[in-house]
Amino acid sequence: MELHRQQCQNCRSYNMRNLLVRNPGEPQKVYVRCVDCREFVALYTLSDYYHHGKGIESYLKSHGSGEVESGRDMLADFKAVQETAVEGFENAIEQLKKEEKDA
Ligand SMILES: [Zn+2]
């Protein structure tokens, strides 16, 4: 696994702010801005998005494709995504600690 913290190309800061942009019919976008010098740092176009602690309603809104699925299937999907997200996050933090970048 390769792990990077997002860093500002302008002032080398690691303090980032994510601006989440949703437009109907388009994949969600995340514009990353440096908190310290306010420079535009990066843009992510999301094929998938999970926001921890926001619950299934937020998840479904982000994945509103209009597909007909049973509530049971969607709940199972959500739980699987939640589990994978938390696991991936914990792995990333563990890696950060190993690389002594957990600041
Ligand atoms: Zn900066």
C-alpha cells in the first residue's frame, strides 16, 4: 500500500479543506483547497463516496441512480460499504503511524 497525505503545492501545508459539489446527472466532485494559503490544490471526480456517520439516507442520495432495489439489498450494500470504508480508513491511519506522519 502506498500512502500520501494531500499537500499544498504552493505552501507545502497539509491543512486541506474539501469542497463537495453535486450537480444533477454528474458524478460528485471534490475540490481540495489549502486552508493556509487558500490555493486550489486538487480535484477529485468521485465514482463512489461514503461519508462516515451520515447514515444510509445520505448514502442513497449520493448513489441516486434511480435503480429499483429492495430496501433489504440497499441496507446490505450500505453496511458492506460502511464496513469497507472504516476498515480502509483504519488501515490508512495505521500506515500513517508506521510512517510517522500521523500529525
Ligand atoms: Zn497552501
